[in-house]
Amino acid sequence: MKPRKLIYFVSATLGLVLIVSLWAVRERLEFSSDRMILLVPDGMSQSDPRVTMWLDAASEEGLHVSAVHDSEFVRPVFSQARTAGVILPDSIHQRASDAFLASLKTFVANGGKLLLVYDAGTLLPNGGYSPKQSRLTDLAGVSYSLYDTLGDKTMQWSVISGLDSTFDELEVPPGKYYPFRPGVMTSGAAPSDAPAFRETELRRYKYGDLEYPSFVTSGTYDGKVLLHSSAGTVAGEHPYQKGSVLFVNLPLSYLKGKTDGLMLHGFLKYFALRTMALPRMLTVPDGIGGLVLNWHVDSNASIKPMQEIDSWGLLKQGPYSIHITAGPDSTEPGDHRGFDLEGNLIGQTFVQKYLALGYTIGSHGGWIHDYFASHVDKDDPKSLEKYLVLNKAALERVTGTTVAEYSAPDGNQPMWVTQWLDAHGFVAYYFTGDSGMGPTQGYRYGIREGHNIWAFPILHLDRAAAFEEFGEDGYSTDEVEGWLAAITNFATEHHVVRLVYFHPSGILDYHDVIERWLVMTGAARDNHTFRWYTMTQIANFLNDRKNVQWRTAESDGVLKITASHPRNLAHFAWQISAVQYTQPQITRGNGVVQMDGSSWIVVAQAGNELEFESRVRHQ
């Protein structure tokens, strides 16, 4: 073959290979019409924890997100038109070329949806600051990254404020923002005289004040402000030519890596569900939201309160997660103040009763409550593992069941404990980090903590979470009642599960409140809109949920969702917008379609395949 022909042949072959490879990339990303893409710098592994935390968050929330390198996104063959939305994350994407940013602006200008986060694109490729302001100021809708004028005051830590309705749209539970609009437990009660929408702020368990870093912004925001602070605009949404941008001026990735993932999850869901009306797979069985009521029994001081609670209506509902420190000591070895389950016939009787009611018995720390709590993050883990072993073994001897859920005394749980639990068959643990979230497989110090084990973050009422803390911190009985009603409504309306915890001694002063709360939860349960769950139930459900394969396709104005499971799809559920789509029709498999406000809920029944279709409404 002549040299010139050889060159033509090689060039054509390479061109064909390139086209085929690019088409393969395109096909890999387009198999689902609801697919969002997370832009990742070239050279960064998609298994990097700063990437996987976004992918894990999407999976946990029942959404589809794929990581895509920048160079793939800017290639002409990349089908931006078939991408539901683009996420430009913080922390990993500070540096960006003008060409890349131009491609991003073209995507939005042509009708694309963008989630722009914090410091993404604020640095030049050489690491220098962009002069005057961020090159993405027009996309963000406000001037920010003002290094030239503000220097080391470019970023500011501030309290985050917004309307209570906005926090609800972000699926932030009442109490995590404060003040909140109290719920009403009885149908005949007078409605709250609080305004329908009012200004409120994010709060922190134990401390109250919660400050986050954000860029100082300048000028009036060109759109709808969602959150704000003394630094300016913290989050907002605005149109950009034919598309739109959700700008979040918070380091979402950084916060999630520090056990504060609520904002990342909240804005990811807002972007998917509010901005784009995408379908999602729900996180609770049959799509029915509810609460985990987690009891902490830590010493023999719990016996009399448990005897009193035995006469309440509390035991007529459930199931609950009841965690016990089983050793004979409480504060220090040899004090004989522990619950001493194996030597305590009264305690054993309670445990057998709880098991008969279908409740789950879990492990509350390591054998000696206070001693373990004060040493677990200081002493050599090898010297403390024995207490975890002793507690688990004692509970299993008495119950005859495998203990698979855990709560840390005083909430003190270093990473080694989570790793030990994960390695010894536990599937769930109560957690004071990530407060306000649902069950999550979270990150700490930027590293994912477990693989099969789920953290159950606490709910809190401003600074307080356990019932004894409410009185100590000055919250009135009426406010506690309003909060319990509000979180119950939150769980049912958003089809999610959240955890509330208490010590038996701490709940005694709230008998009347609890009884009214049980009337409310009982009515909702009978109406099939609320359930009590145990941590183990939900953790096992979520682990099995990972086996569900589902995808969406939209053609000729019809949305089709197909799902499969290697064994059984029963109890898994999907939510789609009733504003965007007509009533779904089951076309294969077994399922039930329910109307819920502005959403359709499709619940799979027995079988390992399901397919349903819904027509796009004319806008």
C-alpha cells in the first residue's frame, strides 16, 4: 500500500474508532431519559469519594445521576439535548477553561437545566482568581467570587435563612429549621395563628446557631431567592435564555463529607423534582412515610419508667426500635447500676413482651453505658471492642434473635465503631450527625463509612432531641406537641422516614402529649398514610432496594418506566408529578396507582418486573 493511501486508511480507521467510542459514551449516558450528569474534571477518577458522594446521594434519593468528564461533555457528539440536567459540583471543579464554561453556557442557553454549586469554575486553569468576579456570574444570577475587591473577606460564615415553605420544599424537617409552623394533632383543634409563610433559619442540635460559609454576593439577584444570609444570596433559581440555573452558594460536597449531608440531598432533590419534575423511586415500603421511635434503655433507672409506660397507649402501636445497655454496671465497672438484663427478670419480661409485639431489640453501646461513652473515642479500640461483644451476646442470649441495630451512648460514635458494626452484621445505627436526614450511608472525613449499614440521623427541635432535653432547654409542652405533629405530617407528606429517640425516664412528663400524638398517628396509620418502622426494617428494605434496576424513556409525549428485581419488586414505589403527567397505566406486571396531592404514586406488587406509562400533559 502506498504511503498516501496508508495515511488515508489509518486516518479513516482512527476516525471511525473515535466516532464509535464517542457513540458508546453517548449510549452509555442516554439509556434513561431522567438521567442527570455530574461533571467531573478530566483525570479525576469516578470512584473518588468526592464524586461518589453525589452518586450515592442520588441513589439513596431514588434519582439517576452519572458522572461525566468535562472533555466528554464538550464534544460535539455528546447529546446534551437528551440530558435532563447538569450538576457542576463544588470542591472538585474550581478550575475551568473558558472553552468549557462556554460549552456550559451554550447548554443552558439552548434549554438545559444547571445546578451550579458554590466555587465551581471560580478559578482559572492556572489556579488564579478570575478578575473582578466569577466568569459564571451571568449563569448564577448574581455577582460573586469578588476576590479583587474583597480579598480575604470574599467568603463569610453566616446563619442561613429562608421561608419555612422553602425549607419544606428542600425536605428539611421542622425543628431543623426554627421557628416552624406547628402541626395540629386533632382534627377539631384550632389552626395555628402563625403566618402561612414566615422567615426562619437552619439550626444545630445542642448549640442552636448554625453557620455555613458562602461567597459574599453583590447586587440584586436576578430570579427567585430561595435562601439568604448576611453575606447575600445563598441559593436561588432563575431563567437563562431558554434554560434555567439553580445556584447554590454553599459547599455541599464539603459539608456532606463532614457528616452534614442535608443540604446536598435537599438541593439535589429540589433540582430533580421541583426544577425538572423528574420521577423518583421512593425510600419507604409501599411509598408510606413514617417514623422510627428509638428507645434508649441505659441503666436500672429505666425500670420504673418502663413499668409506668407499660400502662400507656404507646404499646398499642409500633413496632419500635428498643436499644438496651445490657451490662450490670452503668457509670463505671462495679457500680451495679446497670440494667443487668441477664440478671433482671423484670427486664427480661419487658423484652419478651416487646418481641411478642413485633418490636426490635438493639444494642445501646458497650455494656457499661457511661464508661463506654467516655472512653470510646479516646482509648485503644481493641480494649473497647469486648464491651460491644458482651452487649450483643447478652441481648442475643435473652432474645434468641440476631441483634442488628445499634445506638451510641451519648451519641459518641467514632468511625472504628461503625466499621466494627458493619463487619459484625449490624445494618443500622442511630446517629447525631447528618441531623434531619433520612437513613443514609454517609461520609465522614470525606470517606464513606459503611457498605451494608445505614445511619439513622436524629430529628431535633431546635437545640433539643430527647424528651428530657425539651424541658431542660425551655421548650413548652405546646411547642413539643406542635413539633411532634409537624414531623409526623412531614414524614407522611414527603413519603419519607425519620428517627425520633427518647429515654424512658425522659418521656414521663409528656404522657398527655404522647397520648394525643398516638391518636394522630393511629388515625394516619388506619388511613394508610403513616407507619411506625424499626431501623432494621428500613435498613433491610434499603439494602434490597439496591437490587432494583429501573429506567425511564420518553417518546412521542409518553413516559415509560420499567423496573425489575431478581426476586420480587413488591413494596417498591415510584413518585411522578401529576402536574406533568396523566394517570399512569400499568402495562406489564402488577402494581397499584394512587393519587397523592400533586403526585402519582405507583406501588409494585408481587412479581419481578413492572412497566407503566404516563402521557405528558400539554403545557
